[in-house]
Amino acid sequence: MEEQVMEILEKTGALLKGHFILSSGLHSEFYVQCAKIFEYPKYGEMIGRMISEKILQSGLRPDVVMGPALGGVIVAYEVGKYSGAKVMFTEREEGEMKLRRGFELDQSDKVIIVEDVVTTGKSTFEVEEVVNSFGAQAIGYASIINRSGKKTPFEKPYSYLLKLDFPTYTSDNCPMCEARIPAIKPGSRKK
């Protein structure tokens, strides 16, 4: 499965090389622009099916699949399609993650939080706070790429398709910054 995911990243141009500031604020020579995968619906469907299969194989049965805007929206949709769960997404409003557009959770809802790429898990934890605010339960997490440098940055079950261990740096120890290579901030989070 990992080879298949890497092949999809390469075919779609989703794996980029340069100097990037990740959504986490860390710097990296590599960036995975998962949105490029979804330019090709057949690959998006494959990714959604594979993540859904991993979630279901782990024994989890979500009522809701939820992803943060922007990177988690299409992934959540595709996972929901194959898992049979409802799909919702959170958005930032004045810097705070919220459930909008009429989406509501019931206290009995079991939620899987889905992302495109997990580095620090910050967005995922913010989505979990939204889930908790409704009295619902986050039962696990999933992503296309685990870039955390750990098997899992979470205490609950975590399913992912590919683990990438590209080095990351803080701005004060970044070799690309030292070489004065201009940085690009391609992620959706601006703070």
C-alpha cells in the first residue's frame, strides 16, 4: 500500500522539493501538497477507500468523519463515502476552529478526525476540541501522510497510509534559511 501511495504522490506532482514553512511553523526541504492528488478523482477515491479500509480494519465504526478545512475536507468526504459515515468539516473563524454551515454533532456521535498530512497534530487537536464541545467522542484519527516523526502523535487509534520522515527544522536552525533560500508557505494555516 505504501508503494502505491508514493506512486500516486509522484504521478500527481504532490511531492515537492524546495524550502517550505509547514502549517506547524517548522521548515522543511520537502512538502506534500495532497490537494494535487484530488485533481484526479480516481486517485482521490483510491486514497479514501484505502484510509476507510484501515479505519474499519482497526475495528472503529465512526458515525461521522470530520476534517479541518482546507486539507481535510476532500479526504474526509472520500473516507466517509467508503465508511458509510456522515461527513463534516471545521473551519477557522477569527483564528478559532469551529463547526459552521449548519453542521451539528449529537452527544452519541463517534467521530474519526481525518487530515491530509499530520506533522504536529495541531489541527487535529483543534478539531477534537470542537468535537468535545458538542459532547461527542473522537474515537480515532486518520491521514494520508504521517509526517510526525513518530509512529503516532496521538493517544487514540491512528490510521495512515504512508509515513514520511523528512527532516524538519525550527527557523533558528534551518539550513535553507542559513543558505538564504527563499521560503514558501503553501499550507492553509497562516498563523
